[in-house]
Amino acid sequence: MFFNKSQAASDNRLRDRLIIFDSKQQTCEIIPVEAVNEEVVRTEDRTIPRADVTLKLSKQGRVFVLHAPSEYIEHTQHLAKVERNAIIRQIAQYKKPLEETKTDWVKYGLLAALALVSIIAAAT
């Protein structure tokens, strides 16, 4: 009955969904979409080429529809696992770029001047 404006805004936002019709087993699955680009539609456990889905629009957001046999759906799950493993491998093999080894002559010059002033001040 009492709604916060931010709650109302989050409830009204559009959501992308993927509907997979398994033509072999005569089943349907509705999955939230995590990311979409020109090449693929990604869900939590599937990566599907964008050319294989048809785009429909609803009041709640975009709906990507895929009609495929069970084998194809299993391959999309495998593709998502391979991509995830490749990303994890790249993160694990990340090497920090070598920092520039240029000598900062200004710092050394100021340090030498400070040492020279300290020696002169101690001598007088």
C-alpha cells in the first residue's frame, strides 16, 4: 500500500527474457537475460548466438525466442561454461604491466639540495 519511489521505479523497469522452446521434448523455459550484444544473448548458464533467436517486444521488456532441439540447448550451456572458464583463465594469468623505470630526477635533485642545505646549516 505504501511504496517507496525507488521500489516503484525498480518494479517498472524493463526486463529482457529468453524463452527456449525445446522442439524435441515439447517443453518451454523462460530465463532472465544477463547481457545482450550484437553477437550473443547471455543468461546465467547459456550463451546463444543472436542470429538463432527472434526478438519480440512485450510491455515488460524484450523477449528473445529460441526454437531448438535438446542437443542445441545443451551446446549453448557448454558454450557458456567454456566462455566462463576462458575468462577465469585470463584473470588467473594476468600479469601486471611493468611500471615505468624512468628516474624522477626532480625528486633526487630536491633530496640532494636538502642534504646540501642540511650540511651547510650544520657547519655554521
